[in-house]
Amino acid sequence: MKKGGEPDIRERFGAAVRDRRESLHLTQEEFADRAGIHRTYLSDIERGTRNPSLINIERVATALDLKPSELFKRIEQG
């Protein structure tokens, strides 16, 4: 978490991923399989403890049926 209590970009990204995954009624395991990443890696992303690469951001967005830009818009909208 950033100074001042505002979540940093990793935490906001993770929250956006989790919210979208849950809206699609996917478990972490189902979603990780869809994205081609390990479930524990996905869990770390959702908790904001990972700083995913651009390649993994694209995989995550695709598995969420979003463009990467659409995923980042969700972060900005909070």
C-alpha cells in the first residue's frame, strides 16, 4: 500500500482481476487454467503481491474476455 493509504497499482490491478473473474463465475483454478498461468501466481496477482509482466497481463486480460486496455480502464475507474 502506498503512503497515504491508497492501494498501489499492483493492488488495484489485482482487485480488478478478482472482480472480473468473480463476475464470470470462475474459480481461481478455472481462471488460471484459462490464462495458462499457475493458480498460486494468479492468487498472488489478485492479492497485489506480484508485479506481472506484460505477457502475463495480456494472458490475464484475454482469459477475462477483455483487451489489456479495458482491464486498465477498470483499474482507473476504481
